[in-house]
Amino acid sequence: MKNNPIGIFDSGTGGLTVANAVCKLLPKENIVYFGDIEHLPFGDKSPEAIKEYSTNISKFLLEKKCKSIVIACNTASAVAYEHLKNKFQDVLIFNVIDPIVRAVTQSSKIKTIGVIGTKVTVDSEIYQKKLLKHKSDLIVHSKATRSLVPIIEEGLHHKKHLLFALLDNYLGVKPMNEIDGLILGCTHYPIIKTEIEHYFENKIEVFDAPTIVAKQLRNSLQENNLLREQNERQDHQFFVSDFTPAFEETANLFFGTEVNLIKQSL
Ligand code: DGL
């Protein structure tokens, strides 16, 4: 089991930010990635639909003999994590929300935190509930930033004037302009983390999933004696339910020539 791959999934490109961090921290591990581009964006779908997509993807990853599954999508983490945990009890399942909540609530500097994410994630109030459970005096402001995923998926975030106009629209108004920390509650947003930090003139702390989640994964695999022992790994495998140029571009950016995209409908 310990030499089996780690399964990672998202609706599209965003989860590659997590996969990239996992590869850097755990270079011996093999990864099977699934990007459900056919159903992108998850962030505008019903919780029932997201649970169904996530279940089908998890079944596929388990057929690929994955020893653990990382839900590298905040939207699926928000509405499908408990469902997957109950359904697939024999495998370790990780979400991207709990490790961030832990990091924020452990930081004594953060008094007012902003959360941005998809409509489903924000409507679920999952960050708010979990943050306040750990630190009841925290002030939490959340905002659905619905246009950020489409511009990242289309590669339009490279047009800085467009991106900064959107950021200003979402973050330049009260109460979001009064925060001292910001959670990037969507795995697509680490792709524009530097721009978000610049937007706030590097004056606030920006929390995102990739490194924090990769560390939590490493610790749990270690605790469960599931870290890979073999040194030679096979190639990572990347499956998508549909091809898009943006996915290919981001996958190549993070994984270089290793990426061989395989189309897989579920
Ligand atoms: N990656 C998803 C998330 O983290 C956002 C993209 C989508 O809506 O499918 O919430």
C-alpha cells in the first residue's frame, strides 16, 4: 500500500497548485491527478451535483489503487468531504480547508480575516464556522469572487489591468479592505497570490492551501506508515474529463515535460 500513488483531484487547474506542492515536499511519491474540466466550475453547481462528481472521481482514483485522496478543491472540500469520508472509510481523505483553518487560528497576529472563494464555498459558511470554533473572537468577512476562476482558466489573469480591476472590485471595498489576513479559499487563487499580495501592498498575510496541505499530508502519511519507500518513481498520471489549453499550460508550467494528459470521462 505505501508504494501506491496519491490521488489528487479538482474541477480543473486549481488543484495543480496543491499537486505541485506535494511533489516538491514528497519527491518520492507518485501522483494520479484528476481534473474534472467537463464539470468546471464546481463553484456554481448544487452541493448534490458536487458530491456526485467527487464520488465518481474518488472511485476512479481508488481503481487506480491510490493510497490516499486529496480533495484539492475548496468547493468540493466544503460540501463533499464528510460524504466522501463516510463512503470511503478505508482510505485517508484530505480536504484543503482544515489545514488552513489551523494555520490561521494559530497565528496570533490575525484579528480580522477575509475569505474569498466560489459561491458554493462562501454560501456554505464552512470557513466561518470552523474558524470561529477554534477562535471565537476572530472577525471573519467572506466574499464570493466568482469571476476570478474563469479568468484564470482562460489565462486572462496575465492581463494585469484586468486582474487588478477585478481585485479592486472585490477587495477594495468595506469590510474586505479592513482585513489583516486573507484566506485564498479556492485552489485556483494561489496562481494569482503574488498579484493579490501586491494589491494589498504586502501589508496583509495571505494564506493559501498548497504548502500547508502538503505538510499535513506528509505528516499523516508518516503517522500511518504510508510514506513511499521505493526511490524510483513512475511518471505522475494526469487525467482530465476534457482538454483545455489553460490546463495544459499550467500543467506544463508546474510539471514540465512530464505531463501527458489522458482524457477520461466518468
Ligand atoms: N478549484 C475550485 C475551488 O477551489 C474552484 C473552481 C471551480 O469552481 O470549480 O473551489
